[in-house]
Amino acid sequence: MEKRTIGRYDKADFPALHLEDISVKIDSGAYTSSIHCDNIVEEKEVLKCTFLDEEHPLYNGREYEFSDFDVVFVKSSNGMVQKRYQIQTSITLFEKTYKISLSLSARQEMRFPVLLGRKFLTKKFIVDTEQFNLSSKNKQA
């Protein structure tokens, strides 16, 4: 598979989650990918949550339910280990849709609601930190 060049940040679509033009930060230092999630509740083996939050301009207030999810332990850059839920979904970049695992994380204090880590980037992309929005610039209207 030929690798595409991706910049330090971009915009992506998450078709299964009905989210479009979501800002993503490319983080080759992070192993896993994560998405900002709010109101995370596990009830009777069903995970319920909302993506983004009311402060985000693309927040839709929709509650999502997942019966297929995992619990993972993620070590942050400061060495703290967090228990997080992880879901499988899809992401569209450069007009191609890929499978992706996303851990659900409170990222309201962060500039980018989605972080794309090495596990997703490997074998698909080369990161050029001087570039940005390469996928969204090429998106068909």
C-alpha cells in the first residue's frame, strides 16, 4: 500500500458517527487515537455517550450507543494511566474510508477533539509537520 503524506493537523469525516469536517491532530508520539466524548455511561453492557460537547460548533447533541466496545488502559504523556472505553468505527481522509479504534476521552480543554496516533497512521501515512489540511484541501465539494 502506498503511503499518503499527511500534515500536522487536518479535518476528517466519521461516517458511522455522522460527524463531518472534524479537526484532527496528527500525533506520531501517541500510540492510540482518541476522540472527545462527553456523558459516557455504561448501562447493562451498553455504552452510551455524546461526541464533542455543547461548546463545539459541530456538536449535534445525539446520544450514541455501542454494544461492541472495549475497556483499555492508556498511559498519557505525563505517565498517568487512565481507564478508557474504546470503540471501532470508520474515518474518511483523502476521500478514502479506513477502520479506526478510538478511545473515548474528555478533550474539552484541547484544541483538537480528535487525536490520531501511530496505531492508525502506521503503513498508511507519512507525517510532514510543515504541512496541514492536506486531506480537507483535496476534498470534493
